Amino acid sequence: MRIFVNQIGFDFQVEVERMTYLFFEEDIVTFEPYGDPDLEIRIRLFDGQEQIAAEAELSEKGTVRSTGSSGQLAVADMEQAARRKKCKQTVLQALHDCLADYTGEGQPWGILTGVRPMKLVHGMVQSGMPQQEIVCVLQDHYRIAPDRIRLLFDILDAQQDALPDLYQIADQASLYIGIPFCPTHCAYCTFPAYSMEDKYTYAADFLRALEKEFAAVGRFLREYRIPVTSVYLGGGTPTSLNPPELEFLMEMLYREIPGGEAWAKRGREAGRNGMAKSGIWREFTVEAGRPDTITPERVEVLRRFFVNRISVNPQTYKAETLKTIGRGHTPDIVDRRFRLVKEAGFENINMDMILGLPGEDLDDVRYTRERIGALQPDSVTVHTMSFKRTAVVNKEKDRFTIPHTQLVRMMMAETDRWARDLGYRPYYVYRQKNILGNLENTGYAMPGKEGIYNISIMEERQCIIGLGGGASTKLIGPDGRSFGRLGNPREPKAYVETIDTVLEKKIDQLKRMNEMILQQQL
Ligand code: SF4
């Protein structure tokens, strides 16, 4: 089907095109008035001094099939950028309503384009807005569907329980350590995941470069007396390091980063049956991700160094899909490795699953849930397939059969019910570009088992200092104010060769941000 969009009085073509494609995924949207289109969408903006209004009208071969309209108050002396934003939102509201009317279904996230919907909610909560008013903004302004609004408030509750000082943790930081090696490269992934051959070539130099980062970041944290909230070892697959390499990493982490002593002491006192949730280092996660890398020797190192949260990720229990997406492990190995970490005494075990994997249907997802449910992990992270530009599933689209939007939305609705029925609560959510069904990724956890790091990174209420391959440092000041971000080189060779310059810049920016904040506080 060819759809001609006729926009009058504005130029937000990119946003209008994106919204139209959300409703008409497989059709052709054009802004050029040639030929005889199947549908015509006419959108008109009225940008008045005190009122901004938009109307959208969809016609099929000359007959009007649906309409949408929207209006917002404006003031004459509004800044141009603010006025433009309001105009854009008004246009998208009218277009959304018109297309929802025609197709019979609105978008789950309405006109919201940001990847972190909870940030919007936290901003309103912190400004003192009553819950009912927040609901109105989400519903009337952003056109967010009622079930997603409920999701946001459920997450708010869970986050307030798990991290009651979320709005006060800007004077702390969390650490992300990236180990950019993986046994094989999964087709959907764009994380730094270099081969085991690269690992053999670069592991020693990589760890020495990482040691420099630990030392410099540790000095910075001590100098500015910044406590560490949580430590997250991710990648890639950190457990692609062999046990002596892991041990080397753990030793430098505890030696250089403040708070490690206290965490270890707490770990020794708490023994295997749970650690205190408060105080310095509230959590130490290792994303063991790939079950095939979890061996008794590696598990022994992780436990000896008081890792308390670990991820063992099946993604799916369908063997054929695992092969298609290049995960290189079997479903049964997931169960065996899960039992291994369970018996080792990790107090918090997470499992990830993906909805919308190539060739999967509702029964496949039900089967995956059944197998995960049988293991009773402490948390389950439910991802929706997204088509990142450089991922194999995107570059070689024709090779994969991707489930349709409606099917993926059913998978998500069922999975949400399943998780809640088992007692899991949603505790963080984020969206991605080109995500199937315009859906989301949601982390569910049993009460008290929420991932602290996941909340910190999603809600952007504190600095995340990234160390290692491809790790990002997010500079966040009080009230979630962003001071920018810095990325470490992804490629191991580049990381090793440029570490001194990268580090100098990172520490310089971290110091400058902290000096600025200290000055403002005087
Ligand atoms: S194991 Fe994880 S990080 Fe590695 S390629 Fe697969 S999804 Fe990406």
C-alpha cells in the first residue's frame, strides 16, 4: 500500500514518517504527491500566538475514513525551541489519534519517543505533581496506553522500595566494567563481543590496561570521597575470562576501588545466606550471560570475591532458535549451569529472555517461560527483539523470519501476566530504536531482588563510570542533570593502545564536573 502524507504548515517529516510507519509497518510512506496513493493523510498545523492546534485526516481514495485533532495553550513570548517542541507534539497527537482510529489500535507508548519512560515519571514525582495529574499527562498528552501507565506506576513502587534514596544518590557513582569477548557473536547483538581468538591475543594486555583504569578511577573516587553504589561486570561475556584472569580482575577491583573492603567484610559476615542491602557497594553483579562459559572453577572465583548477583541467560529454550541466532549453547546446559550457580549460593540469579526471536511463535515463548519458571530465578528480564543498525539480524534481514507486531504484542502481554502471577514485580523498563511492536524491555524481580545497578543506569540519577572495552561513562549531576558521556574504545587492540589518552580525558571530565558541582554548592 502507498501512503501519501500531505503536511501543511510544518516540517517535522522525520517524526511524522516514524509515527506513520509504526501503524503501517509494511507499507510505503511518501511525502511526494505523485501517482494515485491508496491512502492520503493530510495534517495541518495552526501555530497561533496563544493556541497551537493540529488536525489530521485520513482518506481512502477520496473518502475520509478517520480524523484526529489536538490543541495546546501557548504564550506569545515562548522560546522558539519550546514552541517548536509543542508544535511537534501537537502534530503527533493528532496524527496518532487519526491513525489509531483508522487501524483500531493506538501505540502502546503513544507519541513518546524517549528510551527511558520512567525518567519522565520521576521528573513529575519529584516536582510534587499528584499521581492523578501524572496519569493525565501520560494519558492525555503522551497518549500512552492504560496498561503501560500501570506498568510505569508499578515500576515506580518497586523502585521506591528497592532504592528509596534514588533522588539522593547523585553524590555516589556506580561502576560498569566491560569485558568485550564472547564465545560466539549472537545475531541480534551490538555489544562489544570480540572473538575468543582476540581474547587469547589481547587478554593479558587488556587486563593490564584495565588495571590502569581501576587505579585512576579509584584515586579519583577517593580524592572526591565518592562512594560506590553498585558494581556491574558486563561485556561481552566476563566469564569468557579464564579463572586466573577473573581472579586477577577481582583482586585489582578490591585493591583499587573504595568500598570493596566493606563489601567483602559484609559478605564474610553474611555468609552464603544473603548480604545486607544497604551501605557501600549495595550490589556486585556479574553478567555470566552465556551459560556455556559458566564452569565450577569460574563460579568458585566469583563466590570467593563476593559476587552476589549473577545472570544466566537462556534467551530462549528452543534449540533451533539458539542455533539460528548463533548462541552456541543448548537449552539443557542452561538448566545445568543455573543449578551450579544456585548451589554455589548466589543470592540473586537473573535470567534473560527475548520475545520476537526469528521463527518463534506463542508456543515457543510459552515453552521458554515454562522452563524458566521451573528454575525459579530471582529475576527475569524480558527483552523485545530490536533491529540495531549493525546487528546481523538487521543487516541480513532476509535470512530471518521475524514474528509480526501483533504476535509479539501478544507474547509480551502473556509474559507480563505470567511474571506477575508468579510474584515478580516489574522494576525497570527501557525502550530501543526499531524495537519490535514498538514495545519495551522490562526487568521483573521478586520483591527485594531488584537489580540496583539496572535502576541506577536507567533512571540516570548518578554517574556511571565505565571501565574496560566499549564501556560508557555517563556524567550525571544532581537532579539527573547530564554532563555528557564518554565511550571507551570497543575494539580490544584500540582499547589497549589508547588507554592513557582515554583515561586522562575521562578523569579530567569527571573532575571538572565534580569541581563545578562543588562550586555551585558553596
Ligand atoms: S553473549 Fe551477550 S554480549 Fe555476547 S554476543 Fe551474545 S548477546 Fe552479545
